[in-house]
Amino acid sequence: MKNRVVITGIGPVTQLGIGKTEFIKNLLSGKRNFSQKIPDETKKKYPVNVDYYVPAVKLTSEQTDRKIKLFSNINSQVVALASKLAIEDSGITIPEDNEIPAILGLGVGDLSSGFKNYEKFITEGKMDRFGAPKVMANAPASWISITNQLHGECYVINAACASSTNAIGEAYLKIADGHADTVVCGGTEWLQDDKFSIIKLLEGLKVFDSSPDGLPRPFQETRSGLLLNEGTACCLVLENYETAKKRGAEIYAVVTGFAASMDAYSIVAIEESGAVIEKMLRKLTSGKRIDYYNAHGTGTILNDKVESEVFKRIFGEDVKNQPMINSTKGLLGHTFGASGAIEAMVCAIAIKYGIVHPNLIDHPIENLNLVSEVKTNQEVNTAISASFGFGGHNAALLFEKVEGKNE
């Protein structure tokens, strides 16, 4: 018999808020527009064709540990903070002899640290002696364990934009199958670069938003592409339901399903029929009435088209019979490897507090139950979070209330 798995802690470090309280407050207020225009002077020096981006989340000196800062890059610092916030929110006590795993989703990683370090060598003839541990892809996961003294398995899952959805899914399976009682999991991404070389790397794929105000508009008929978010992180604490219940933990939601698949079609493009994604989502939702669907929703022309068509095939074209749909990327931009963790957290918040944020669009794709304004006191018993990544990686999670009610 499988163990039941619940979410007992959330730790966002995003532009929408650092920590649960600030994040939910801004989610309710409809606060948005974190996009910033790349200055003309900068574009003359570093010629990129993209106009807007979301600057990386900023930490205060009080929010970073001096020891971590010396040996790590900012990517590790933000996820270390996210893990601390999630653990504090969960109320768990970490025993010295624990075997708690840390599983992290990471899409690209911090390329800019390597760029800057080599540039320093070229211009000054010296390099950062801690440069290697700063750019290691495993470093952010390691810092979760080091910061919180977790002695279980610790590793990174890389599946592009589906990375942290897979990381949460892996954490869910470990607890469900009895291999762990508690897991700290989530995702991070850090694409900040003052020369915008990372944006330049992605330009050739023609995926960026070209709207005059820089806002992405997932599921709008006139959408043009994604808005890059330079850096965020989010962690969650997953626990065995019986353990959480015994200690009187506050439970956000039950994780009741995880599915993943592979298009095996293109290294950069979603497969246009959506057949593999449809099969995966049908398997996950079989026999369930879904109240809320947090979409991958990048705002790119092809991705939104495929996702909306798959959605209609599964749930029908009558909006009255469809789950509510939104895209958190419409608020924060695309956070790549961190996106799945943020969106899973948004699903947990919807189930626990009945809050569903709107899609900030004015010409929506027809026959989709797209949320147009902030919903509060909304009954959400079941929710899906879906992620699709470069390379053809697909993943989705199913969340439900504890025994049909909040606890």
C-alpha cells in the first residue's frame, strides 16, 4: 500500500514575494509587471534584439549567509534561502541523525559565473579561487543539504523547463514508496548576466515576447512569446501524511499523482499533435474531476496552441465543464527550471486558501475557461500543474485536498 504524500511547507523566493506571506499578499493584490526594458545604451554595447526581461530577485544582506556567499554563487544562495523558508513554514525539526533527501530541479544553471570568472582572468590575470564550486550544477542542491544539515540523498534533476516538476515528482515517489518520510524539493534558475549574453544565446530560437509593453500574454490570440525571468527559486517540504498528521502539521495539499513523458521529436520544439502530452495527462486525470489547471503557458505561439488543443480534447470545448485555467508565467515571466516548483506551490495555495490568480490578457483563445480576475474563497479540490521543456520533456503533478477538506 502506497503512503499518502502531503505538502507541509512552501518557500518562494520570487519577484512576487519572498516567503509565503508576501507571496500570497501580492498574489491577491494582482501585483505584477516585473518586466524591465533593456536600456538603449546597453543594447548599443551588447546588441540583443529582445527589449524586455524580468530582473533577478534581489536578496538583502540579512537574507544571505556570509559563509554561503563566500563559496557559492547567487543561484545557490536563493535556493538555500528558499529551503530554509520552506522548512520553517513546515514546522519540522531536523534531527541530527536524519536521512532527509534534497532533490532539486535545475534547467540551465548559472552560466554567468563562468563568463565573469574567465573575463576576470583575461583582464586581470587572476580567477576566483572558488570559481569551480560556484559553477558546479550540483552546487545549489548541495547547499540545500549543507544549510539545513540534511543527510539523505542529494541531487539535481535536469529536464529543461520540466526540471522541478520532475524533482517534486521524484520526491513524491520516494515517500509514496516508503524510501523516505520527508523530502525537501523544488527548483531554481539563475540566468542573470549584465551583458545579456544568455538572452543572446536564446534569441536564435525566436521564442521571446515582442509586445510593446514587454508583458507575456499566455493563451492570448495575439501572443508573441515568452518573457525571460533572470532568477528565482522555490522549495517545498513533502511528508508522509501519517507523520505530518501525528505532529499536527498544517497541510496545504495532498500530492496524489505524478506523470512524465518524452516527445522524442525535437530538441527545441514541442511536438505539434500533442499526442504524447495528451496521453500523459489523461493517465494522470483518469477518473478525477479537475477543478484547476495551472498550465505550462509560456506565451509562445506554438506551445500555447498545442497545450490549448490538448486541454480541449481532454476536457471538452464547453467552458462550463472545464477546470479553471491560468498561467503563472503570465505574472512572473518564464523562470525555466524553477517554474514547475513555483506552479506546484501556486496549486497548493489554491487548494489551501481558495486563491486563483488571473490571466492578464484581453483577447483570449476561444473556448478556454481562462480566469480573468483574482478569485478568492474558491473551492478547489483538485489541481494539475503541467510543464513541458526543451528536448521534449513533459511532466505533470496532481494535487488534492486532504479528504475533501482543508486541514
